Amino acid sequence: MAAAVSDQFIAASAANSIPEESNLPSIAPSLTYSEDSEDQDELRVSEEPRKRRASTRLIAQSATDIQRITGESTQELISRCCGAGCCMNFQKKKLGVEYEQVPLPDNDAFRSLGLRIKEIPTVLTGITDMPEQFIFLEKHQNRRSETSSPTDSAISFGNDISEETNNSKTLSQTLQKLDIEDLDTSIQPPSFVQPHPPYHVYPAKIHNTRELTKPGAEKRTFHFDLDITDYPDEDNNEFKVGGAIGVSAPNDASVVNDVLDLLLVPRFLRDKPVLLRTTKGRWPTVWGQDKARELVTTRRDILTWCSDLQSYPPTKPLLRVLAEYCHDPNEKKVLLFLCSGEGQGVFCDFRTGPHISISQILSAFPSSKPPMDVLLTVLQPLMPRFYSLSNDPHESYEIRDGKQHRIIEIAVTVHETADWRGGNRTGVGSGFFQRQALQFQDLQARGEKSLELYIPMFKGLMANPLAKQFVTDGPMLLIGAGVGIAPFRGFVQRRLKNANCANKVWVLQGIRDSLVDELYSGEWGVHEDEVKRVIQSRRGEGRYVQEEVVNQADLVWYIINSLDGRVFVCGSSKGMGEGVEEALIKVAMAKGNLEHAEAKKFWELKKVVGQYIAETW
């Protein structure tokens, strides 16, 4: 068959291989246990497990190593990097340039950065300019009443401020009429941190939480029941199966305190009202127009809710600010070198390595003490995190305290990276959920009756692809790995309530080891054993979910060519998502007698018409 064919020919070729759909349940292929499939554990006891294929050996330490391994040309490597060609000339001395040995900072934080600096040119060129400061912290002229809480936070002056307020007298009069917003910022962000209109952050009380994984799991996953009984009715946007919620997760209090300590912000100032003035941009909110703003808040609330202190790699504007306020000349030279053209190669390795927290880099260059408002100008905003619902929100209610409570459920996997102080640190969102879960479980264990712990969340993503496509009645194949399986649970529970749908939904769930990290085992519905297939990568034969997709080729082909049939994929794009996509192409090649390019085009067309839906990250 020719490599280039028309879309009509692909569709016709596929149609010839489609098993005719029938109203009889027996027509649909079932989940098979072929010779290539992984049998149940008791049938595999005598077999020696296959060795793991993943390697943790360090094979690349620089861009040169990567080029050698991948076989990329210089131009290909440059296109993936900064475009300056710095990776090809890493630390190479130039003729006629004078170099000097600069003593490097002698502390654990600096050593953890992994900067491989040999000699630095005495004259640096192309140094990044100091970024424009557009955030200013000024003394607040209005005193709060004695009854106000020291952690209460902010109020905006409104959408626009007239030009008349530019003179100090009018501004002073305006300030005196305002007080700090009566809002408990220990459970939710200041109201100016609006995710997007018409939604505001709502502190949802944790109704219950439990750990889905068991000791020994590579990653911990927690389940949360959130009480949304009193969630405000905003624009009639209902919670839906397959939908998601946004969560405005705060920075860890210990991280915030560490940054305040490193910036030498006095403790008595951290919770005092301060006038925050910006001249442009959206910050400190994450939504809205690019415009100047003035509002009253506290330094602690700004660092807790508005700026990301650990999720992004360092930027040259950040390093330039640190250099500008460095008192030690050697530390300043190192920072300016990273901001220069001569230090581009070192900076690229630095930036593409593990994410560096603000505490880490401030500790690495201890003589740098930039003013907090200058530092805020070069930090990334703290963005909401999004989590798929793992239940049917229309059916989930509980009776407690004599009242009916409406519940939504989510699952969160904790992500960890190595911390420079030793041990691991968690992500902003998953770390917040883990802290809340452990605190909730601790209070439960101590017999506490009033468990007042909250998740600051908002709705507004109920129209994502999964929520929109779950309304169909056609046959479906749901493919997921890890926590990516969570959004399928609520949909399967709803479907299995209808007897005529028991043979119209199938699940392929990829996990590492069913003994420690199989999520929601036994919680899918009465026909779970008929509709779900668990594929383990670390036990028994040791296979991945994409391999099982090929094994279930008959089922895949039947579903995708049935009337209103759908194939869903949810999980990490790296590895699983890419692997499943290639497996689906193999199925189309085998069952539809297509070439690789034709099979790829087939699935692209199915994606266009909404029959193949992939939600990966």
C-alpha cells in the first residue's frame, strides 16, 4: 500500500476490518488473557521475574554528552537549547582573553548547585541588564483596629484609581478609608488572588482522607473527600464526571519563613499591613488585565500565596538581581559570570538541571540581600494546580451531624525531588495535600472531633475534554497509569449502575506493583473484575500498559470502529502517553492493514472527531 493515501481510503480500509456492531453483548470482545498477556499472580509463581529495563545509571553530564548519545547535529541541539551555541563551547578558553581564578562560595547550598566553574574572564560582556522593577512595597498609613487578626489580609482599591490619587494628600485620604480585609488567610488566599472570573477560591473542608498506596510504594497517593455543600452558585457551572477542580496551594510555611529569614525581614514586620503597588502586569493575581494595582496585604501573605518559591529553574533576571545586591565581591563575580555571554554554557547546564529553590540559591550566595519587592519582580507567580474528580459528583452525598453533605473526591500523587539539605522536598501542590492529609490523620488518631482542615479550591474546568466526552453511550476503552486512572473511576461507577452498559466499558490500568500501589482496587463497581485489567511493571512478567494495548488489539479495534466508540488515555505523557500512542498505531497497522504513516493519520482523524481523547501531562 502506498505511503500517502487519502483520508477516505484510510477510513474505507479501516471500515473493512470493523466487526459489525450488534445489540447482543456477546459481540464485543472481552479482555483477553493471551500467551502474551500477564496471567494472574498464582499462575506465575514458578516463573523467574523478568529483569527491570529501566536504568538509573548516569550517562550524560553535559550537553556534549547528550549530543554524543543522541547523534544530534549541532544545529539540532541548538534548536533545543538557547540558540546561542554555548553548549558547543563549554568552558573553552579564548585567545587574547585574560582569565582569573575566583574563590567560590564555601557552603553546602552552593555545592548542591553543581556549578562547574573553572576560570572566569576578567572582563565580561553581554551581561543581562537589571530588570525593570514594577512591584513596590510601601509603608501602610492606615492602622488596623485592635480586634483585627495579625494574619488578616488584603483589600483592593478597586479596578481603577483616578489620576488625582497620584498626589500624596489624596492617596493618604484614600488609604485612611480602607482597612485590611477580614479573611482568614491561613485557609485561603487573599481575595485578589482570583483564579478567573466569575470564580473565587473556596475553602473546601476536608471530609475525609486516606492513603491509597501502601508502605513500599515508589510514590504516595492520597485520596480526599472534600465537602462542597456550601459552594457558591457561580454561573450555574455544575461539577461533572471527568471534570477537574483548581487548587490554590500555598507555599509551605517553613519555606516562607526561610526566605524571610534569608532576606533579613524583621519578624515584627512580616504580618504587618503593607501597601503593595504595581505599575504593570497581572501579578499578584493570576487572572485579569495588564494594569497597575494598589492593595493592602502582608509580606507573609505575598510569599505564601502569590510567588512560586521552588517550581521554576533560575533565570538570568533573578541572578542579575542577586548580583546587584551582593556584598561579597567574589560571589558577585560568579553571579555576573552566569549572566554574561561568556558564562552562557554554565548557565544552560545550571538552568536545565534540577529545579533550584529560592531558599537554596539565597543560601548559596549568602551575601546577597535584595529588597523583597525587587526580588518579587523576578519571581514567577504561584499558579493553581488542577486535579481531576475521581467520583460521580451527582451521586456522592454523606450524612454527618444530621445533615446531608455533598462530596467531591480527588486523588493526589506526591512528587518528590532531592533537597540540598538532605532528603527530599515535595512539590508545591502535592506537598500541601500531603501535609493536610497527615495532619488530618494525626487529629483523627488522637480522637479529635472537630477536624477543621481545608483545601482552597475553585471550579471552572468542568468543560475539559474528559468531562465533555464522557456523555456518550457508546463503548469505551479507558487507558491510564498511576493517578491518571482517577478520572475514570467516577465514570465507570456511573456506567456500571446500568445493566446494559456492563459490557460497554473497559479499563486498562497500569501500575508498578499491585501489592502497594493499585489505586481504588475494589471500588469501581459490581462488574469490576469483568471490565478492568491491571498491568504491573514491577511484578510477575513486568510489562507496561502500552504493551497490553497491543495484546488487546481486537478490543481496541472493535471499540474505535463502533458507533460512538471512544478511546481515552490519561496519565503522564512521558513514557506512558507516548508509548500508548505508538501501541495504538501498531493496532491500526495490524488490524487495518495500514502503513505506519497511514495508521498515525487514522488516529489523528479519530482525535479530530472526538473518538480518541488523550489527557496527558
